[in-house]
Amino acid sequence: MSATTARIDTRRGGADDIQQTMHAIGAAAREAAQILALAPAEQRSAALRQAGKAVREGRKAILAANAEDMAFARGRQLTPALLDRLALDEKRVEAM
């Protein structure tokens, strides 16, 4: 199974799992970048429109997951600056 079709499971939570997850995300991103680099402009534009649509449609789930992430980050006593970079709101999601 290719990196772009593999489901990335982030629920386990151990340090090794996080490292494996980040590796899988990076591999999927590299594979997608290679595919997009060779795609015609029309296909790239269509892919970006579809990604934007998916973000907009998933914004409630994205914001809910971010709220959980923010609670965890606050528990880790991250700096206010880092918390701000992690925080999402409707405006930031729309900017994606």
C-alpha cells in the first residue's frame, strides 16, 4: 500500500507511535508532491479546490480535534507563542 493510501493512525500515543506517524505523514507528503509536480496545471488546481472543500466540510471536526490538542498542549505548559501557533479558529481554518 502506498503512503498516500495508507491510513495513518494517531490514536496510540507513544513516542515510537508518534515518530512512526510523523514518518508516514512525511512519506505521504513527499509522494503527493512528486505526483502533483508532474500533473498538469488543471489537475493541480482541481486537487487544491478539492482539498479546500474537504477542509471546509471538515472544519467542525478539525476545530474539535484542535481543542483537544490545545488542552493537551496547555497541560504541557507550552509557551503562549507556541500555543498561539497551534490554535485554530474559523478564520485560520478558512485561510487553509
